[in-house]
Amino acid sequence: MSRPKQPRIVAELGRPETPEEAAARKAESSRAHRESKTLYGLIGALLASLAIVILIVLVVVRPDPEPREPIDYQSLAAEAEASLGADLAAPDLPEGWTANSARVETGADDIASWYIGFITPDNQFIAVRQGVDANATWLANAVQENRATGERSVAGTVWDVYDRRSVDPTGNFAYSMTTTEGDSFALHGTADDEEFDVLATAIAEQLGWND
């Protein structure tokens, strides 16, 4: 004849657990198991949702934005010349140069200026600012009051140079050039010396500085 099964001795109690304690232990174990399954299910659902979002971002083909039309800076310069009473810089440039902005500006000093923003063939930026009847203060402001680091001659015109490439190599005033040939002119941007020379030479040729 088999012996009846003895109640399980619980180490924490040091004695066999009562039927009520056994029932409570089993209920707590069942509850913890259900909660763990719920937590794992929630985490799995979140991961699945995240995977779907990533897949949509990677797979969905986004149309490329329409390329921005280049600014016809020469036509705008021709229209502005009559009101400003000056020949404005609007040089012919080699293939690959485009303008993304061209406008007349008037500062707090009431000095009118002509501005063109160019994108170079190397995808760099150079701005041209021409102050009409401007003074030395306007020219200093046009290069953010930086100090000249030298000068050089380009196509027979002497330009003061403001080289800040070692300080701010990617800033719009990383390199600047100024001259007072005719009006006051300031060039500034991120391009290399060669592209600055191309623009300075084209301006000199257009405005007939060496004629």
C-alpha cells in the first residue's frame, strides 16, 4: 500500500506549507507568468512596429525636389542700374557657375548696394557686394570688420585679402577680397583662390577696369 504524499517543506518557512499557502504560491506564480508573457508580447509588438516604420522609410521612393532655376542676375542688374545710377557687376562667367540670389540692398546707413550669390563649379559659394558711392565703413562691414591679411593683384586690379580659412574654413566669410576700383567691391565665400580669381577677373573685364 502506497504512503500518502507528504506536504512540500518550504525552506523559508522551515515547515510544510499549508494548503492555503500552496494555493497562494501557485496563484502568484501564475500571475507572474501571465505578466511576463504580456510584457514580452508588448515588446515584440513595439519591435515589429519599429521594423515596419524603418522598412517604409528605406523602401518608399521619395521624389527628388525640382531643381531651383538659376537667377538671371544680368537682367536684374540691367533693371537696377537706372535706379542706382551706376554700372553694376554682372559678369559673364564660364559654364558651371550659377546665381542663386541677386538683389539691391539698402542698409541702415542708406548706402545702396548690389548683391549676387554665386554657386561655383566646385559647388562652393562666393558672394559679390558692390556698394554704390560707399565709404570705408561700408566696406569694413561687408567683410564683417575682419582684418586684412594681405593683398594680391588679379587681372591688373589690386585686392585686399581677408583669409580666415584656418579659423572658419566653411563659413561664408572664410575668404574675402575687397577693392575700391570704381565703386567699393567685396567678394566673400568658401571657394578656393582659383575660383575667386575667375570671378574677380570677369568683373574687371565686364566693367572695363583695365581699358
